[in-house]
Amino acid sequence: MTEFGDVLISTNPLNTLLMNESGSYVSEEAIKIDELIFYFVEEHAIDLPEDELRTLLLTEVI
């Protein structure tokens, strides 16, 4: 993304796995993984064509 550089995007199920029920990270490794990911999207969105995914991200982030 020209606005943010190269970014990693993942799905909400991964975000859920990184967190426990109280809203804390499950481990130090989970924190590191989360810090690498720019944004989490719904599972169906990850398979969108790149231009549509970019538009979705810009709508959500900006």
C-alpha cells in the first residue's frame, strides 16, 4: 500500500487465537505476531482481489 508501505494483513480468527477471554495476549509470541500485522479482516475478505482488499483497508483505516 503506497500510503503505509508493505503491510501484513491477516484474518480475524487469527486475532482471536492471539487473545484470551479476558482480552490479554495468550503469550509473548502472540504479542510479537500481532505487532507484525497491520490489520485483521474477515475471512472472506482475505481472498478479495488486491485492489478490492486495498479499498476495504483504506475505508477501514482512514
